[in-house]
Amino acid sequence: MTDLSAEHLEEHEQEAEAAEARPRAQRRMAPIVPAQNIAGRALVLVIAIMTFLSCLTFGAVTLVRDTASVWENQISREATIQVKPADGLDMEAALAQASQIASEFPGVKSTRIIDREATARLLEPWLGSGLNIDELPVPRLIIVTIDENSPPDFAAMRAAITPKLPSASLDDHRTWVDRLVAMARTTVTIGIAVLALMLSATVLTVVFATRGAMAGNGHIIEVLHFVGAEAAFIAREFRRHFLVTGMKGAAAGGAAAVLVFIVFSWWSSRNVATPQADQATALFGNFAIGSAGYLGVVLMVLVIGALTAATSHATVVAYLSDIDVRQPDA
């Protein structure tokens, strides 16, 4: 009977020890950086806003660059011969002669005379409908389509046209192309500078947030540091925490920017026939940034997430180095 009681007591003690060990095995280690800290929701919101603005800037730069490239290509594919009315000038014969001279030059694909009806339509927004072109001293135009890879000699073309038709002038649009390229490069440069400032502001925000998190958990960091925890371990914990935080905010900001681009593109496609949309399309295209723009948004999200993690890592390492300098004996 005594043996049974002892055996029963031993089994009871083993069960009690197992019950006590079970919650200890299931207990998880508390993180060094608490989830609900200064680097929590506020930092996610700030990073989301900065990422949203950065992606909008990147998309605007891409849109301007692509639109300027389209303008440049369209202008570089054509030249214009303008024939002004003059006393005793047979306009139709002069147009045909100028077109014939231009078409003989190598590098010219085709020539097209703008007829009376098309010329009247060009002037209709300013002079109204029902114009009689013959009653007005309106210049007539010839569109010269050129080979982009092998353009003609415009100086020689001018020299051939001007003596025979003094009232005719050739415009190869070089001045407009140069101005357009200069404007596009200036806009892209300004956009890149603004983007760099936004990324710098994001990095500084993460630095202050990391320092705030360390200020709230400084005693934990110092204890871990003084009991022998390596700086790499402590920095890794902070880096992991801020990487997740940064990716959450960057993903939210990038998704919002993509949504804005999609809405503008949809609005542009739905309002093609309106004057406002026509003017906007003429200036900025169809507000579609293309696959390169969306890929840039994804890369922007990844870059901001990586910058957030790297910045927090560097800040923690500098903080621990400062502890060693202040308390070398410890």
C-alpha cells in the first residue's frame, strides 16, 4: 500500500513538473523593440506619405520625359515649307514647285501640301468658319516627312528653294527641338532633386524614430550590451523591426500612388472628346506612365524599405559605440 502511494505521489509530481514546464516552453521571448512604440503607427504613416510623394514625383518625371521624347520624335520626323502670298504669285504652282524641289533631296520620304480646306480648319478657332482663303494673305504649308536615321541637308534645301521662290521658307524645327530637350532635361533634373530631398527626409525621419525607440528602451539595450550581447544582435533586432515598419509604410504609399496614376489614366480615356482632356493630352499624353513607371514605383518601395532598415542599423551601432565611449570601464 505504501509502495502504491509513493508511486502515485511520484506520478503526481511528474505531471505537475510537466504542467509547469509546458507554459515555459510555450512562452515567447518579448521583442527588444515593442511593437507599439514611437516607431509604430506614426512612423508607418510618415513613411507612407513620403513614399506616396516620392512615387508621384517619379511618375511625373517619367511622364514628362516620355512626353518630351514623343514630341521630339514627332517634330524630328517632319519639316515645314511655308509659302507666303505675294503679288503676281501663283500659289498653287509655287506649292507644287516647292514640293517637287524638296522631294528630290535624299532623306525626304514624302511631301504633302496642306489644301485650302485644311488651312481654313487650322484658322477656324481664331477667325471663325466660312473663311475664303483667297481673300486673306494666309501662308500655305507643305509638310515634308523626313527619314530620322538619314535626314536631308536642310541648308542645301533652303539654298535650292529660296532663289526660285523668295516668299518660301523652310523650317526644320531645330529651334523648337532644342528648347524642348532643354525644358525636358531641366524638368527631369528638378524632379530628381525633389526626389532626393524626399528620400533624405525619409532617412532623417527614421533616424529620429530609431533614436526615440532606443530612448524608450535604452535600459534594455544597455543591459543587453553590458551582459555580453553583441552589437550585431541588437542592431539586427532593430533592423528587422524597422524593415517591417518601413515596408508596410512604403507599400501603402506606393499602392496609393499607383491608384492615383490609374485614376488619372482612366479619366483621360473617358474624357477624350472634351476640350480640357484634349489640351491635357496634348501636353502630357494620356497620363499613362507605362510599365517602366510602375516598375519604378516598385523599386521605390523596395529602396525606401531598405533605407529604413539600413538607417536604423547604422543608428543603433552608433548608439552602442557611444555607450562604449561614455562608459569604457563597463
